[in-house]
Amino acid sequence: MIKLVIITGVSGSGKSQALYTFEEAGYYVIDNVPEEVIKPLFDTICYSGKYSKVALAVPLINANQTYEIARNYKDFDTKFLGITCSREALNERYRLSRRRHPLESQGFTLDNALKRDYELLETVRENLTDFIDTTKLDKNQFSKAIHNSIMGINGEKFSVMFMSFGYKRSVPQDIETVFDVRLLPNPYWVPELKEMNGLDKPVRDYVLNAPETKKYLQNVIKYLDYYLEELKKSGKGHANIGIACSGGQHRSVAIAQYLFEYYKEKYETSVSHRDI
């Protein structure tokens, strides 16, 4: 089977960086192929015998059609990766880089061009097998997220990322399932723990040793055992699991870290604490 990754997303969100990461992992990378030559390109990839891993970046407007064409090739093991980023972060990236959005040359303002990108992204989202929000990620973190997807693609191990965050700073767009831990005892109200975070042992002990937490974790793990295995069976290579509390400093961090430790022997597991 030929490993094929189709990459699409909002302009400026990181498609070029994604291609660079796939290239480093041994993929043959192709960017901005015209719609008319997609099928001849896939024919060449399949019948030449030269390619075992290919990453192809396509515009959002052509993404669904490209994915549907790829699914007709029995020689492809196809993954469909979508990349997004918040409007605020994209505005800042364009300002700092002094680049123009591709649609600005057609008379669009940057705001209207981004609005169109987000609308198109919604039309492809249900077909995506992997989805990454780069708003809070630097290049190394983004590459790590890509590598998690690659591991799933290569069949080495199903990969899981646990991300802690606070609701007051919004829910990350690439999170598929969120566990709310605000019902657990809050170290914020304990004076000696307030300035610490969930990676500090006194905070972890306070959260994890509470009877409410032990009961909560039993139920979460029971569900995750079922959910992750079902995702794996369905062909997904990766799962993004959110753990949320109010500020993203204490409870969510402690629980995300616990789940990371719990599942790391079973899956290719990573953990990220967005708000500390």
C-alpha cells in the first residue's frame, strides 16, 4: 500500500511547515497541484512503482474532490489532514511576515479572504481523518503533532494527545473530545497551592487523592478504553483529547498528566499544557 496524506487548511495556518515535516519523515511532497492533473498524478504515483509515501497539499476549494478521487484507488492508504488557526493569530502572522493572502490578489481584503477560508474548511471537516489547530503551537510543537499523525499512518502505534486548557481562554479547535474537570476540588482556593500548577507534586497530590477524583477517573478511563479502541478500529491514526478546567492551571493539568502516564504504554502518547 502507498501511504498518501492529503493536506489542506486555512492559508497561513502551516501547510508549508507540514510539508517540510513530512519530507523529513521520508515522504515525497507535492504542493499546489492544479485540479485538472490530480487524477493523472495519482495514476503516476500508483503505477510507476517509485513511491511508497506521498504528502500532497491542496487548496481548500479542491480538497474534498481530491480526497474522493484518492479513495477510488485501492493502492492508497489515504489520510486527510486539515490545518487551522485562529483569526487573531493569522492576522498577526500576516502582519509580521508581510505576506499577502493568495486571495488578496483577486481583490479580497484579508478579513474577507480568511472568512472564505473558514467557510471552506467547514465543508471538508467531516471528511478529515486528522485535524490540527496551530494557534498555540510553535514550529517544534507543530512538527511533533505531525509526527503523531505519521506514527498512526505508518501503523506503528495509534497515537493520543492529551491537552489541558482553561475554558476562559477558549476550547482548541482541534480537540475532538473534552472532559470537564471543574467538578473536582480546586487547588486555586488553597493559599499555599494557588501559585503552583498541576505539574507540582503538592497540587497533583491534592487533586488525585481526592475521593471525587478517584471516582471521576474510573469513569473517564472506562470510557476512554472503549472510545480509543473504536477510533483505532475505524482507521483513525490519532486522537486529541481535551481536559478542561476554569483556568487551565491546576486540575486539568494534573488530570491530563495522569492520563498521559496511564496510557503511554498502550499508545504513542503525548501531553500538552496549553495555559501554563
